[in-house]
Amino acid sequence: MAELIDHGGRVYAEALFRAAEEAGRVPAVDADLRDFIESLASDRAALGSLLNPRLPHESKQRIVAAL
């Protein structure tokens, strides 16, 4: 299972990097991603909500937008 999660994460990370590279925005995307990760690390309730499979997608979008 961990291999599947690692592979999936790697696929998304590579796609994000390619898109940022093509747009010439690698440093800005990197900073935004670091800020997002720090926000999740400091808000365990938000992280728990995002990991909740029962929470609707729209609710998760609102949580991410608020971070």
C-alpha cells in the first residue's frame, strides 16, 4: 500500500514541478507549497478534515482556500 501512495505522490509532484518549470515559477510554487505544508502542520483539525474520506470535496476545497 505504501508503495502505491508513494508512487501516486511522486506522479503528482513531478507534474507540479513540470508545470511550475514550464511557467518559470519553480521558486514561487516551492514557497507556496512550503507555506501550505506549514499551515497543515500547525492546524491538525484541518489536516484531519482533509484526510477524512467522508468529507465532501467542496468542503475540502474551502478548507484549502482558507489555509
